[in-house]
Amino acid sequence: MSELLELARSAQTLRLDLERTTRERDRLAKSLTEWKQRAQTAQRRLSSIQKVLAPVT
């Protein structure tokens, strides 16, 4: 009986760890998407600046 209770506790701990890890993964995926969009915007702006400055150099 004690082994069964220990297995149940272990299963509960693993489930909680999985839920926590899944939430963290989702948060990081969202952050990655946001940073990727910011980088793409910065890249477009830099390209525009370079085009404007090209005749000057």
C-alpha cells in the first residue's frame, strides 16, 4: 500500500512539473515570436535608413 501511495505522489509531482514546464514553454514561445517581430521591424527600418544614406556615402 505504501508503494502505491508513493507512486501516486510521484505521478502527481510529475504531472505538476509537466504543467509548469508546458506553461514556461508557451511563455517562451510567445516571447520568441515577439522578439522575432521586433527584429524584423528593426531590420526593415535599418534597410530604409541604409537606402536613404546610400547616395551620401
